[in-house]
Amino acid sequence: MPVAMAGTLTNGALPLRLTPNIRVKNAEQLLEKLKRFRRDGTDALQVITDFDATLTQVFIDGQRASSCHSVVENFSGFPQEYKDKANATLAKYQPLEMDPNLPFDTKLKYMNEWWTTSHNLMVAQDIHRDTVEHIVDEAVRNKRFSLREGSHAFLEVCTNLRIPVTVLSAGIQNIIEELLRRESIAGLVPTAHHDTIGEDNMDLDAEEVHVVSNKMLFNEEGRLVDFSSDFIHTLSKKKYLRQYLERNPQRHARHNVLAMGDLITDVSFLEAVPSCKNSIAIGYLNYQEKEDELLESYLDAFDVVILRDGSMDLCKQIIEYAATSETKDAGTESHDSSAVSTGCTGRIAGC
Ligand SMILES: [Mg+2]
């Protein structure tokens, strides 16, 4: 179904199936980027994605789902006193995170305070390594935590094509990996279950699914005693991605990047990929009531904006398109009945 959009239609037919909740500001530019993805092939491609509200569903059966941190904070096995403190912490710092008028250094200080407080509260619960599985299990059973529709198929395609996926998250690595393990994500290279203080056993060579996030650290008795030393939050993702890529030359060298996030700051991490020559940024604008306020800025930041908690299908289509040979669809591209022409001129997210 063609997408009704504001702006002047171009003659750039996209080889993608676009559902009505998808917006593309500059279809011609997106088409050029897609062609470069395909021309360079899957060996040049990598995926870098946010986790909470990007790989995960925001609403499940109409109810608001949980983030990694709130999955832990709402676990029934923890006392109400802990939940109250965690909620008070959220209420204090979340408005500061969203405040566009705070200077960067001030906001950075608050974010470090927030992550410190939140993690210290978790450590005080004396969480056992095995409890992580129960925490995720309860949240999934209560329909508060789930991969986004199409995420499994997307990750499966990436794994089958040996396209590396880096999940760069301000959440909690152990929680993310547990959900991915439950979902039998074949390419997952888990690290969390073997971690104790001082170890860094990330498999830096695998072209598979890696999670880069805040890591729970357990002692020899399996008790949570700390988190990885520095915090990955919305303001520090870029720094950690740069460090990660420096330790991972295979990913560092791949110059085409498919990036996904639900916040505009999620794609600023592309600046941390020095080898990046071409990127396609997908933004999830999940809240319908925020569309009027935020859509224009999202269209400025992302090549494609997916509204209303939409699926991951378009991301999968992009990967599949990149994996097709140019000879295969030469002569058929312009006649693809599913392709639509959309867009108007404007800035597009790049490297
Ligand atoms: Mg997110």
C-alpha cells in the first residue's frame, strides 16, 4: 500500500514494502544508500542497534512493556522498599534525561548519578546469577518484556548472512542476553553467564550477535557484587562503541552500517564508527501521542521512521536487499509492484 506523506513525491522507487506506519523523508537518497549496500555486499555491512524500545516491543496487548532496568526493579521476588526506591530514582532522573536545556556536562553528571544509584540498589538485593533467568521469565510470562515483532526474523537473517550485529544498550547486558537466549537467537555470543570480576571474555572475532551494555558482575558464589566499571547510558554510548570497535577489527572495518534506535541520540553513535562510509538509520517513534511533536525531528535524524511500535520487517528487507546480487534484480527493480515512491528533499542521517 503506498504511503501517504507530506512533501513532493520523487521518482525514486524503493525496492521495499512500506506499510502505512513508515515514513521516508528522502526516498531518492535512501535508494542510493540501499544500492551502495548491495554493491558492496554483506561482507562490508554491519548492524548496530539499540535494545530497549528498538529490538523490544513497547506495548504488549495494549499495556506498556518494561525496559531492562524496570524488568529487574519490578521482579516479584524483591521487597516493596526496593521497588519504591527504584521508582523514586526513576522519577527524579528521567525528566533530567529528557530536559533539552541542560548543558551536556550537567546532564552527564546526573546520568552517572542515576546509573550509580540504580545499580547500587540492585547490588543491595543480593541477586544470584541464576535469578536473572527467573527475572526475565517472570517479565515475559506477565507480558511485560518481549522482542519486537520481526526482531527474531531480522536477527536470524543477519546471522545466516554472517552480518555482525552489535546491540549497544544503556540497559543491562545479562537481561538482554537472557531474553535473546530464550528466543534462541542463533548468532548470540553470550558473555554474561561466565563473567566474574576482572574477566573480559568477549569473543571479539565472531561475526555474530554481541551485546555491549552494562554488565552485572558476580563473585565466585554467583552473587551480584558490582557492575562493569563505567556506565553505558544515552550520553556515553558513542564512547563505548568506539572502544568496542577498536578491540574488534572485523567490525571496525565494515564500512556500511545499518543503525537502529528509538531516540535521536541513538544514531549519534555513528560518529564513533571511523570506517563508516555509508549508513542507513532507522528510527522507532513508538508513541502515537508524540508524533506531532517529534516526527519532523525524527525525519531529520533518521532515513526511515517507523511509527506506532511497528515491526522490524523493514530492517530485514534492507538486509535481504543488500544480499541480493545486482544482476539478479536488474531490469525488475523499477517494475516491482511493491515498491513505492515517497519523500521530499531534506537532510538525511549519514556518517
Ligand atoms: Mg531505546
